[in-house]
Amino acid sequence: MKCRVSKCNACCCYNIPFEANELERFKDKIVNPVLFTLPQGMATVAFTSEKPALNKCPFLRRDFKCNIYECRPDVCRKFGEIDKLKCKFLKQ
């Protein structure tokens, strides 16, 4: 599958749950400053905007690429493989 970020503007990279230690582990790779975090089950969601609809991943670059792609969280790795994580912009 191939992601077409020119169509979706990386809409899957918003409100991503991280393991708590990932933000600290990759703090030097953060592109979008984290304003605050909230626990979500066993994970944490980092907020880069006061508005949830605009809350993009701290590691999402301006070109819509991931700044920690090689070490991205499991939820990101599984995107497109699981029915509830399907994107209408994915190209087969």
C-alpha cells in the first residue's frame, strides 16, 4: 500500500497514542511542540494544539513525513493493515 499524503495531509497522524516513554526517548526529534499530554489507557496522547481537530503528531514534519519513521509506534506501523485503521486515501 502507498500513502498519498498530498490528498489527505497525513490525517492519520492526529491524536496518536504513544507509550509514555516515547516522547521522552525521541524528544530531540519533536517537530511540533507538545503543549500538554493526557493519559489514554496504557498510552499517552500528546497535544500540540488546544483544538483536538488540529492536534497533529509531535513528530509530523511539514512535508507530512514522520520524523521517527524507523522507530514509529506500533499504531502507526499497523495503519492500513487493520480494518478500523483503514484510510480511504491508501492506494493499493
